[in-house]
Amino acid sequence: MNNLPKIALGTWSWGTGFAGGDQVFGNNLNAEDLQPVFDAAMQGGLNLWDTAAVYGMGSSESLLAEFVQQYPREEIVLSTKFTPQIAGNGTNPVEDMLNISLQRFNTDYMDIYWIHNPMDVEKWTPGLIQLLKSGKVKRIGVSNHNLAQIKRANDILAQEGFSISAVQNHYSLLYRSSEEAGILDYCRENKITFFAYMVLEQGALSGKYNVANPLPKGSGRGQTYNKVLQQLEELTDVMKEIGSSREASVAQVAIAWAIAKNTLPIVGVTKVAHVEDAIKAAQITLTPEEMQRLETLAIATGVDTRGGWENPMN
């Protein structure tokens, strides 16, 4: 896809309730907290915003919509998702969920619309075709799909002259399943943008947390990552060392690594500092030797960060 920034900004941790920021990330953010974050991103040229109807059951979209409507629509690239698990029973549940999202954003089109997970590729993918024909959706993406499912979705769309523009999967130094399965190669060969989510592993690769300073207790991410922080220390120490020569943080090194792998990282932002991290990371170039060193250490951690919602990619 053309004219995209090097980094997308994620809003999974915005909003509250089911699959929302309070439950998953241990925070509780409102519009007052997030307005300066949004403004800093837009001023810094980061205008690609990723959300989903299921994040906080609409509350993430609603918060983001407050800010989006303060700017000319054409200045923002909006990305949201159809989640099969919360689909209704209408004639086209994909369009029904999209319409609710469009209403929240007070817009008549979505720049990128995703099938959030591959519950039934045959059932849900055809629902996108009418949305492309009508212009309600500019580009299509699939998320959490393995290579066979991506190819099948592309075949279904091709019957009507369309194709997938983007794939969004969990991808980080600690979780390279999409690379090992050949998905990154397939995307490059077919001019598909690969969006990498959880590049910072919900903060475990940010350099902010360690055994002495764990992630928020009682949060979903704390339960997942606090038990492996000790195994990550050698990796994050080297990330800190590589960053220090460039006055860059551990988080910036993690993001720069993902960019160097020809992916478009989605970075969750809840503070202005997170936006500044992303802007700086987009300007960092790691050497091949540094890339190799990081990847070797990441493998040596022995940590598997596949989420409970994810199936293996190969």
C-alpha cells in the first residue's frame, strides 16, 4: 500500500470492558488523557490508526472517533476490524458490523477493513466483496490468518477482481511464526503490507519492565509476561546497549528491528512518550550484525509468546 507511514498506532488499550484496556493492559484511559497523544502523533506524521469493534466492545472506536472528527477525514488512515465471534445474524453480518463502526466514526468509508481472525474463511471473506464494490471499504486485510488461509481469502476475492492489501499478525523478536511459515515472503511477492502487532510484547520488550519492576499485577499482560521477565533480561540488556549508541530506547530498537524486517509495526500508544518513541524508531537503521545478534539472543530466551487466541501459522 502506498503513502503509509512506517508505523501504525494501535488503540487496543483504549476503552474499557470486554477485551478493553482495563482488563488486558491494567489501565483506564479517557479522552482527556489521550487527546495530547493523538495530537502529538498527527503532528509527527503518524496518521495511521488501528482499532477494532471488539476492543472494549466499541469503546476503543468511540474514543478514537472523538479525535478523528477533529481533523479532515482525508488526513487520517483508519483501520478497524470485523470480529466473527461477535457477528450478528443479518444478511451480511460483515457489512452490519462495518456500518456500526462507520456510524461511530461519522464517516462513510473505512481505509482498511480487516477480518479479525480466521474462524471461517469461506463464510466471511465473500462478505467483503460488496463493501469494496460500494466504496465503503478502500482496502481489505486479514488478521491472525495462516498462509493457507491468506491464499484462500485472496482466491475468493480474486474471483471478483479484488485482492488482499494487508495482513496483520503477531510478530516480534520473540514471535516470528509468520516469518517461519513463509507469510512475510508471500506478502512481499504479492505487494501485501504486513502489519506486525505486539512488536513490544505488551511492554515486555520495552525495557521498562524487569523482575524488580514487573508489569501491572492483575492485568492480562502481567499474568502472561511477568513469569518470563528473567529469561528476557540478556536480550533487553543488549537491546539497551544497541540503543545507547544512538540515544535510543529498548522499545525503539524493538520497533526498528520490525521495520528492518519489512513489516509495518503497530505500536500501542497511551502516552505522548510512546508517540515520540515511534517517531524516533522510524529513523533508526540497525546493522545486519545487530539484527543477527538480536535474533540469536531472542531464540536463546526459549520464550514462546503465542497468544491464547492464536493458532500456529504453519
